[in-house]
Amino acid sequence: MPVTIRTPDGEMSYRGLDEVRQALTTGLVDPTDQIRLSESEPWRPVSEVAGTRPRWRWKEHFHWYVLAAVLMGMRLTGFGLLWLLLAVGAHALWRNTMRRGPRGGLRWW
């Protein structure tokens, strides 16, 4: 069943919801764009019908992986407790200054 998407640039036509979800994942369609499944239905936001774009959750916790790798490297190379405290303090300071972006996320990433 053909699906019509209305964007600020114009209208696009897709074969079905699977193609719309794929276009949403790749960024061709925005969740705020309008979608109509048939001619008799009203226009609705794409996020209502096809869901929202999946989030890259590993990016939200990437700093913990980096910190763990640094701490394990320091421990394996024989650095003392002072270096451990220095790394944890630097990480806490970095997180405190960089975590507040638009919409509460890491937008500089």
C-alpha cells in the first residue's frame, strides 16, 4: 500500500511502512514530517505511525568505556593510587562541564 510523506520540501511516496521506517532510520524523513497511509486518512506525524528514530545509546555511555579503559591501563602499567584519583577527578570535572547540552544530551558528540 503506497504511503505519502509531506515534508517542508514537498511530498514523497513510499511503497509501505517498512520503507518509511528505513528512511526514518537513515534520516531522509524527520519524525515531525506528516504521513498519510491512504487518501481518506488525515495527515499525522511520522512518529505516531512509524515510531521515532532509534537512538545511539552507546554514545550516552561512551565516557564510561573510555574511563574504564584508562583506569585499567593505569592499573596494568603500575601507576599508583594518586593517578587513579587524578583520572577519576578529571573525568568528573569533564562530565560536569560537558553534559549540559540542548535537550539534556551530549550534542557536541
